[in-house]
Amino acid sequence: MSLIDAEFAARFARDWAQAWNDHDLDAILGAYAEDVEFHSPRIRVVTGRPVDSVVGKTALRDYWSRALEMGRDLYFEVDQVFAGSDTLTIVYTNHRSQTVAETLVFDGKGRVRRGYVAYA
């Protein structure tokens, strides 16, 4: 994948938020690589296990499936999008009125290889 530009970042963020707001797990996961590594403090809360990351699309599907079941009112409003060389960061407000920054690192095929979530 070439340099991520502002247009790609804005389009990705819009589609990503729409998939989350539609609670469309297949659409959400479509952007992620099979060997994705995903880090979030919410993993511990949702899974009940003392871990802050998952590895692989199957584990990510399990985590997000549980998260969607727990948060039937889940909704994301994109506030800002930042483009980097092979990354983009989406700053959004969630259904709990929290400000969240999600940084996604892309592989050479345009899929998310790593994700990092931080809460304000």
C-alpha cells in the first residue's frame, strides 16, 4: 500500500464508522488482515480475561461480537481523522460520550494489520 492520504483516511473512517453504527460485524472485519493484532483496554472488560490484546481475525471477531452484544446502543461519531505514512488515527466519540483515538496500521495490501485504542 502506498502512502495513506487524507482522502483515503476520510473515506476509510466514514465507512468504518458506518459499519460500526450498523452493527455489521462482517463489514467491520472486512478491513482487517487475517493476522491482525488489536490492542484495547476494553478487551479485558468485554472478555472477562486479564488481557489487553487479541491476535488473529477469529479472536477479533469473538471480541467484537461480544462487544456488540453488550453494547446494543453502540454508536460512533467521527470527530477527526489523521493520516500517516502507513497509519491512520480516527478520533471519535462513542455511545458512552467517551473520546476515543484508534490508530490503525496498514499492511502492504491495504488491510489493517495492527490496531491500538486509547480512551480519554
